[in-house]
Amino acid sequence: MEKVKIIILRGNNASGKTTAFYNLRDYSFKDKKVFKNWIFIDNNSIKRMFSNVDDQNWKMTSKEILLDLIKKILPLKRNIIIEETSKEMLIKYFSKELKKYHYKIITFQFIVSLDEAIRRDKKRVEEKKHPGLGKLKIKELREFHNKSLDKEGIIVNTNKLNKEQVVKFIIKNIR
């Protein structure tokens, strides 16, 4: 029996996770065969739903929504692409379901140099796509993310790969 897949896109801030997620989703409209019956879970958008809420519980609420969504999707036995989560979190909350429904988790670990991450952050602010994090916050978050790298993850170095190459690389590695 072929296992269904959960593809996780994770990594440092401004490493290209969200861009890759949207580009893969858009690719699914162009080539229906590659991503037929795949479900794209946009965790970034779930988090952003609460970005203007003046409440310290917004992170927990967004996580609960994500967990509820995953719980409802797993029994469907569909391939899933999700950004900004971890294999550890999925196993912690859904170990039984992952085994029961024969899921295989593949993590793509996005990396980018600190200088490039800072440049991208500035560009996002200029384009009014993101409020920006700033150099110090990017450094701080980088240290946090580097402690929780998925050691089995497939490295996606966005210093070396452009947007189109990232999509092709991921598609090649999930087939």
C-alpha cells in the first residue's frame, strides 16, 4: 500500500517557505496531475487571521484551528502540503491517525543566509507585503529555528535556487 504524504515546508524567516507554498499551489492549477487530490493547508494565513487581535491567546487559538483542520483532513487519506509546522508537532498530536491512515511525513527544511533574509525582509516592507521583522528579530528567530531543525529534512537552499527551481526541486522529491 502506497502511503499518503504530508509535505512540510519549514525553515527560517524570509527563507522562501510561503513563496514556495503559494507557487506549489499555483502550479497545482497548471498541472492537475502532479497535485491531483492534494490539500494545501495555509498555516501562515491561519496565523495572520489573528494578527490584529490585541490578545495574547491568539497564537494558541490559531494552533487549535490548525489542529482541528488537520484532524478533519487526515481520515480523508489525501496528500497534504502544509507550511510552518513540524514533524514533531504532527506526531505529538496525531501519532495514531498517521499510522492508521498510512501517512508518510516529508519535511523540506528551507535555509537562507542571514544577509539574504534581512534583504528580503526589507523588500517585503517596501512592497507593503509584510510589516517586517527587522535585523535583530530575524537573528533572534533564526537562533530559535536552528535549534529545532528537522535533521531528516530535505534542505532547500534558497540562496542557490530561484522560485521556479524550488518548485521543481520539491516536486521531484515528493514523487
